[in-house]
Amino acid sequence: MKNVFELTITVSSEDIDNLQHVNNLVYVKWMDKIATTHWSFLTKENPLPQYIWVVMRHEIDYLKQAGLGDEIKVKTWVGETTGITSVRYMEFYKNDVLLVKAKTIWVMLNAETFKPVRIREDVLSVLLS
């Protein structure tokens, strides 16, 4: 995997459900957090405020559990990007054990009209850097 972005999250009590592990919905919130954090990181030198991203589809495989206080390393990278969509992959690890893997399809929108726009070279060069 090239161009992998990483973030570490410590599981808090708000992340835990009645089964005493991280709730599935929390992973979706974390997926949004790392995607937006990665986009901000990629565009810090060259902001692209004319674009916003929305989720079109999530595919999530929950493999193992995480509990209170666990440190979760999240890895993300951008996959196939064509037309108006970009695929983003994510993996969540605890002590190098894969807990969750996900694939999300994002659609790029014009920030003013909220209409889909084609992903052009200016965005591609940022996503794949």
C-alpha cells in the first residue's frame, strides 16, 4: 500500500455499547473522521474549498472487537478515482491485529451547488500524492 495515512484513536467510554465493545456506528464515525482528516492533510498546502465529499456507499467487515482504553491505529488510502467517485479503503488495528476493514465510495460535489462534479487533475494530483 502506498500513500497510507494513519491516525491513532483511543477508545473512550462513549464508544462502548452494552456488549462492552466499540459500537459498530462508532466505526462509521471514525471512518468519517479519518477521511476528512486525511483530506485536510492533503489539501493543507493547496486548499480546494470549491469541493466537498459525501458518502455514497460503505462496505464494512467487523472481524474482531475493541474495548475501553484500547489504542486503535487506523490506516486509510485512496483507491480507484474516476468520474465523480473516489474509493477509500480503511483498516482498523489493535496491536497489529486487524479489527475492521472498510471500503467507502465517496462522491465529489460542488461546494456551492451540492451537485456532483467530475474529479479533475487538480483533485487527482492531491488524492494520489
